[in-house]
Amino acid sequence: MNAGVLKRYVGTYKSDALRSEIVVSVFNKKLRFTATGNLRGRFDLKTVGVHTFEAEKVSPKLTLKFESKGDKAIMVSVSVGAQGPFSFNRK
């Protein structure tokens, strides 16, 4: 996926329920996930489906599924292994 298409997902997302924040950026033509708060870590993401990405080389599996409106993602659902999905809204 090219960097122009990936930009729709770039942004900061927040979950009050998990007290966590996610920053999604583009790094080396891939999405990068950085989380702070109760959910922590930084991972490069690979495309696995339409608006769906997984962290590379991580266990348990970390999956992000974005919901878009127009050309911009407005929410992301995050699943960690069998837990979730947890909703994060774009700030």
C-alpha cells in the first residue's frame, strides 16, 4: 500500500475506557502503531484486509480495524489476542 493511501489512517486516537492513546504514523511506507497508557508499545503494521492491519512479529496477535468516513479514518478497533475489540476514537 502506498504512503498516500496510508495517510488516511494517520492520527491520534483515544480510548477513555482503556485510558490509552494510540498514535498511528507512516514509517518506511508502512503504518506504525505507538500506544501509551494502559496499552503500550510500538509496532510496524502489515495490511491483512480492507482497513485492517496486524502488528508484525508480536504475540499475542495485535489487530487494528479502521472505520473511515470519506478519505479519513474516524475510529479504530483494537484486538489483542482474544481480548477486544476496544474502540479508539480519533481526536
